[in-house]
Amino acid sequence: MERIPILKMGEFLLVSIQVDMHDRLALALQEDLSDRIVETHARGVLIDISSLEMVDSFMGRMLGNIASISRVLDAETVVVGMQPSVAITLVELGLSMAGVRTALNVEQGISVLHDLARRK
Amino acid sequence: MARTPEWLELRAPEDVVPLRRAVRRWAVELGFGLVDQTKIVTAASELGRNAVLHGGGGRALLEALQEGGLRGLRLTVTDQGPGIADVELAMRDGYTTVGGLGLGLGGARRLVSEFEIESTPGKGTRVTITRWSA
Amino acid sequence: MQGTNRLPEILRKHEGEILAEWRRQQVAPGGKEATRDPELHEQGRKFLAALREAAQESYSPPFEGPHWDRTRELLTQISRERARVGDTATGTAMFIFSLKLPVFARLQEEYGGDAQGLAAEISNASLLLDHLGLHTVEVFVRSREEVIARQQEEMLELSTPVVKLWDGILALPLIGTLDSARTQVVMETLLQQIVNTGAGIAIIDITGVPTVDTLVAQHLLRTVAAARLMGADCIISGIRPQTAQTIVHLGVELGDVVTKATLADAFGLALMKTGSMVVRRERGE
């Protein structure tokens, strides 16, 4: 089973989700991310979902979990690149993504992570 | 615009992926706008996962409908699992089964035009959703 | 009808002549067809072949069923194409009706003095062609409606421009009455523009909207929620006193959505939120 690659960018980790997510893949990502955050002492995690044409309740919860787990490990998370149709669907689905910070694109996401890291 | 109904097996979590792709393909062919497509694909994903995780596996059936000038996509997901004892409760948002995560049924219902569910404890569950193109 | 099925035979024996005469009949009115002659010839040939096959199998009203599928399909394609290029309903229907004369002429030759046989055959052939002609018109009308609907959508997109007020600040001035369909298109356009420009704030101004009902209010709020999910924020401005009352009476929950009375106020707030400031220059600078 392929795993989603995690790239190191300075003090942040970058995850670009480009494939269709299923349960096993999502759990593997959570595990891998937790390990890498600790390994690299990352201050922040940027998850790029600009390639995702669909986010269901499971994916939403997974993103929420990643944000919570990262915070416990002292890293902030920002999810970027949500497509408009995905956002509209999530609103109607009624999924609350409270606790998950979002930004429009990678550039803005990194800016947010820098701000957050600076404040600590 | 006759299209033969398509069956898909849902045995393992990975099987949700081909289901999503098939629903997307059908929705595109039926001329659904991007948002409508995404809604039905998302609803399909919720139902598919339920069948695998809570229903012990099942099947999905895709059909194209035509009524007046409207085109519709119907998805029926069935499983022979333990069934849902209290459907009302299950449809409530945030409902959690033991050891599992919320069923997402309530959410799926909001995304489609028609929603039907039949469930008998001990026998299984069948959920039928239909989305009409605007 | 006994003994009245010479149509397939006639279509086969006299294919060339029928095609030629048929084409002449079609080009006369309207005149559009003259430039598409070879295409027309091919369409005609295919259609006659399909008609021949179908009539061989089942030649009685109501001319439905699987045998006639191919013929109908061909007509559907032809009708759609004509609707797409802006032909008229009459012009399209003439494709079928102009086939009557050539066919009846041949039937007359074939039946010679058998008046009864001829009458029966012509009656049946007429019924058939009328039926197919109606099908053609129906498909044509439906296709035209689809074309018009698509054009309307495109017009909608053009008539609701999203403007950039400043770096990172977009404005969507809504004007006129909003119906559900239009609002949806408009909102999707706004969200897409937010992504395209990377704007952090979008101001939705409804000064020009006389009435806001529950549906429209819901759409507005959903758009704001969607924008937030994506990582941007929205301000709603231009809420008239009547609209404010309606919103409260309808029990619409604005939650923490920021609203401002005027677009100017909203712009000022947006500038502040994006860390910008407007400074008045001293005279002489």
C-alpha cells in the first residue's frame, strides 16, 4: 500500500494529498505524521488538499484528528487549497471543521504557520 | 440515454475508491454541475463506508433516471449486516456506534434530493439516494 | 393491414431517385441546407436505410418498440444538431415531411390502378412520417431549451462581476431580485474568484437587492460558511432596514457573520483586517 509522502520544509512539514483517501491510508498518514513531527521537531504542518475533489465526513474527522494530535506534539496545522465545490458540500453535509485552521493556498498557509510559531 | 445499471462490490475500505470514481463518472455523463457531482459523490462515500465498516460489506447499484426533462442518478447501497435498530437515532448528527465513528447518514441525506432507508436488525440495511440535475 | 407493406421494397428499389427528389424538396424552403449538401445526402441515405429496416420488421402504428430505435436515434441526432446551429423547428421538421411527396409518387407508380391498396398504403406511410416528424420536432424543442438554458447561465456569470477592491479584498455587488438558482451560480463564482485571486476577504453587498427571503438568506450564509472553510472571510454589507427586519422575523441566525450597513464601512473594516491603513496626505506633499 502506498503511503502519502511527507516533505520537510524548514521547520514545517508539508503533506500534499493527491490520491483518493481510504481508511488504511488515512490511519497510516496519521501515524507517519506523528512520527515525523517528533523526529524533526516540526513547529507546523501544512496539509495541501487542492487536489481533492471530495472530502467526506471521515476525511473531515481525519483532518481534525491530525490537527489535534499535532497540537499535542506542539505543532500547529493548517489545511490549504480546499476547492469551492468541496467547501459548499461540506457546509451542506453539516460537518464542523472547528479546530482545523485553513488558508487559501500554500503561500498563505506558510504565512499563518510562521505567525503562529512566532507567537509561541 | 439508456445506460445499463452498474453494480459494485464493497468488501474492503479501499472499495470506496472505485465507488466514488464510478459515481463521479456517471454524474459527469448525466451532465451534473460540479457542485452537484461533488454532493452525490460525497453522499456515496458516506454510504459506501457504512456498508463496509458497519454492514460487513455489501454492494452498490448505480442507475440513471429520466423524468420529464430532468436527469437523475440513483445509488442503492445494500448490506447483510447487523442492521440499524433505531434509524431515527442513527440519522441524528454525531451519533456514534460502539467503537466506531458517526454514521454520516444524516449528512448524506442533506446532500441528495431523495433518501430512503430500510433496515432490519439482524438482516441488513438498504439505503437509496437519488440526486436530480437542476 | 394486409398487403400494405411495399414501403421497404420501394425505398430499396428507388433509393437514388427518392434521395434526389427529397433533397430538392428540403433545400427549397429555408435555404440553409444548400451549403451542407454532402452531409445532408449522407444523413438522408442513413435515414432511409434505417427506415427501410425498421419498416421491414414492424410497419404498423404506433411505430414504437426496439425496431424503431435506430430510426429515432438518427432523428434525435439530426434534430439536436439543427437546434444547436440555430435552425428553425419548421426547417428541422421538413427533413421528414418533405420525404412524403417522393415516397407517395413512387407508391402511386407501384400500385397503378389499385386505388384501395394505394389509399391504405399512403395512409399508413403518412401516419408513420407524421409520427417521426413529431418526434423530430419534440427533440428539437427540447434541445433548443437546453441551448437557451446554457446561454442564460453564461449570461448570469457575466452579469455578476466580482470586483477587486484592493489587494486581498473582493467585492460582489448584488443587484436586483435574487432567485435561488441565480444566487447559487453567483455564490459559486465568488468562491472560485476567492481561490483564483487568493483574496482573504470578500464583501457581499446587497444594497441593490430589494427583498431577501429565507432561501436567499440561507444561500448567503452558506456562502460565508464555505468561504470560511476555504480560509477566507466574508462581510455582508448593504442590509436595508426592511431586510434586517425580515431576517429577524424569519429567525435566520446570522451567528458571527459580520454585517455592515454600507459597502464603504465594510471596505474600511476589510482594510483594517488585512493590515492596511488609509492615510490622508498633508497639503503641499
